[in-house]
Amino acid sequence: MEFMEKSIFPKDFLWGGASSANQCEGAYNEGGRGLSTSDMVTFIPKEELGNNYNLELSLSHIDKYLKGDHGAYFPKRKGIDFYHRYKEDIALLAEMGLNAFRISIAWSRIFPKGIEDTPNEEGLLFYDKVFDELLRHNIQPIVTISHYETPLYLTLEYNAWENRALIDLYIKYAKVLIDRFKNKVKYWITFNEMNMMETTPYTAGGILLEKAKKDKITTVYQALHYQFVASAGIYEYAKKTAPDIKVGCMFGRLEKYPVTCNPEDALQTMKEDQMNFFYADVLVRGEYPGSMLRFFAEQGIDLDITAEDKSALRNNHAAFVGISYYMSYVAQKDPSGIKTFGNIVSSVRNPYLELSEWGWPIDAVGLRIALNRIYDRYRIPVFVVECGLGAKDTAGADGTIHDDYRIDYIRRHIEAMSETIQDGVALMGYLAWGIIDTVSCSTSEMSKRYGFIYVDQDNYGNGTQDRLRKDSFYWYQKVIKSGGTSL
Ligand code: BG6
């Protein structure tokens, strides 16, 4: 290919898209699947939700909706019906030219309650079919073992990741996946965005804080510790039984700038950075960083960490660092002026950056900085497994969707990645988040669209669910074909 000669991107660069089971599969009560935590999220219209996020649930909410739906709509039960339409969707991804597609596996499709001794064959068969279809189109599946959903039974009976028992239950589940799919799936991620445990223990850890035995902060870091040990268990298992696969870690990179050059603001930024790097520090370097040990001591956080846990972490490491990146943040020492802004994480407004329709600052340079810093810190391959723009799209009567704003966003971020590669960073690939419109994670809206493929479905699940090609579809097709030279 003429263009490929000039390409900065390596020949094996993974050009792809990303999604998750709870946001796209639907079919929540088919194929022997059990209920998962995400099935209990009801739709709350913007007028009621305001700038809040729909990620934490209470026991009374769950009790109520276990008894009946009371007229509520549960967007994550319906997704975009990828479960039945995966062939059509994969054909569109192939037409776009993708060579990688990230999906997650719904734990409750494999172990409906999470505690069974044998897996649900029907669930495994579904993913066999999806992977076969992807491979038939030369698309590498990238698999997240746990993406923001836990079998609901584990929440109700164990308070999920609050409980050490989850380590073994997760390891049993993940081993089944590796045994079954190791010849079809090369790249794996143990948990999606581990750092979200702090802001949303229910979504990230299946934890109902009202049931927790300890205070919030201890519960959160304990749950994370168990997820670290579970990840290490799977790194070890993969090394022994499937040396050809690569199992990585993932966190949401919160790139932060100090609000001024006052050393106190710089120090605050450094501290927040250390908190954000902590996840990969443990899983790549194999031990808790001193900054976190100090934080635990100062906060009076006393965790259940055994000598076996420490040895598992020391001896088993992530093969790559996956990140999601959507925006950058600003840190300042003085807490006044910091408000919840954009995403669930608080920040000061950066006057140099435009905002998306959902108030998320757009900053491609921040991605270059993030990737350089991560690579400098860990010196192992880095993978952008999520990045994209949530926006309202309008389909014309002729079925066209002109999403130049999305093209502009993605173009700037791909340019930043090209610079990053020239900076010497070992960048494995780029997976555009929500390549097919899906239910939003944080608000459960359909109208917050990330896709290059439009799905005709509204916030209440009405619509034909037809798939339409947006302008970004044709643009990304050209980008991939040219090896990133035609932007
Ligand atoms: C990431 C999640 O935090 O951001 C995805 O891993 C999510 O699941 C994505 O969809 C975008 O967030 P949202 O809330 O706009 O869907």
C-alpha cells in the first residue's frame, strides 16, 4: 500500500474499537445468563439526574426492582442487542477495516450466580461464535474479563469485592475463559478502569456501601487489593498455561496540570498523579508505592494484605498498560474553585480547552503527555483501549449522519498518538470507544453517542435498532487503510 510506506504507525498497530457487554449485549435473561449489577440500573431522565451520574445503587432500589419493574426502563438489560446482531455489527466493523475489537465478557453469562462449579456452556458458546466471527474477518478480539458488572448474587450474598472470597470466584471464572479461548484471544485485560472503584464502588466492585463492614475508604482500597491479587493470579495462570497470550491491566488515565506554577499546586498535582498511577504501580512493578503506604497510614486505613498476596503481586506482572483517555484535568492545592466537572472526577476548569456537549474538556495534547509519562514510568507497551467523543448525533431523512465534531476529536487524538510513537513510546494500538453507539455507562443515555456506527434507538429503548454509517465511519475506514497517514 502506497500510504503505508510513510506511516508512523507500526504495521502491527491495532486499529480498532471498544465496547462492553453490559452496554451493548442486551439479552439479559437469555442463554442461561444470571442477573448482573448493571441490570438493576434504571433510566433517570436528564431533568431529574441533572449533572449527577447514575452509577451507585441502594439495597432498597435493588430489592424493589427484584420484585418487579414498576414501569421502569433498564437500558443495560437491552443494550443495543449485540447478542442477536453481532454478525451484522462485526460485518460493519470489518467494512470499516478494523483489525481489533474490544469486548467484555458478562461474568453472569458464564457463571450466572458466580458460585457454580461448572460454567454455563451456552454462555461460552455465544463468545465462541463472536470470536469466530471476528477472526473470520481478521479482527483480533481484545477481551476485558470484568467491565463494570458483577453477578448480582455476589453483591447480595458477599457484597462482592468487599469480600476476599471474590478472588477465588473471579480466578475460577477467568481460568475458564483462558482455557476456552486462549487460541482465539491474544490480548486480555483483567478489570476495566480499576481506579473507578473510588468513585463508584457499586459499578466497579459490586459493593453496596450501606452493607460494608468498614468505612468507605477502607472498603474501597480493600476491594482494590483483592482485585490486584485476582489479577496477579491470572497473570500467573496465563504465564503457565498460555504463554502466547498477553494479559494487561487498565486504568482511566487522569492527566492533570497544576492550576498555577505555585509549588504547592505542583505538589498537589504530583500527589493526585501518584494516586492515579497507583494501580499500574502495583500491577506492573509488583508492590504498593511508598506514597500509598503513607496515604494508608495517614488515613488510618488498615488492609487485609497477606504475605501470600505480596508474593503473588511481586512475582506476576501485567504484560501491558491499557488506558482509557477522554480528557485532562486541573489540580490545585486550595480546594475552593474545584467542582465536579465533566466526568465523575472533580477538577478546576481549564480555560484553554473546549468542552464536549457533556462538559468534558477536549485535550489531545494531554493524551501525548499521558502516554509518554506512562511509558517512561513502566517501560512496557502501552495501549489506548478507550478514547472517544460522546455527542448528540442527528440522522438525516436520507440516513446520513454528519459528525464532523467527532472526526475532529479523533483526528487530533490520532495525531497525538503519531507524535507519541515518534517520541519513542511502544504504543500497541488505538481502540475508539463505543465504535457502535451503546448505552452510556455513567448516565445510561442512548443520546450520548460515541459510535462511528449509529444505532436507531432512543433513551427509552424505542427505535428500529437499525445500524447506519456516520461520516466518521468512512473517515476512519480511510485512516486505517492509509495506516494513519490520511487524517
Ligand atoms: C469509560 C468506561 O469510563 O468511559 C466505559 O470504561 C464508558 O464503559 C466510557 O462508556 C464513556 O463514559 P460514558 O459514561 O460517557 O458512557
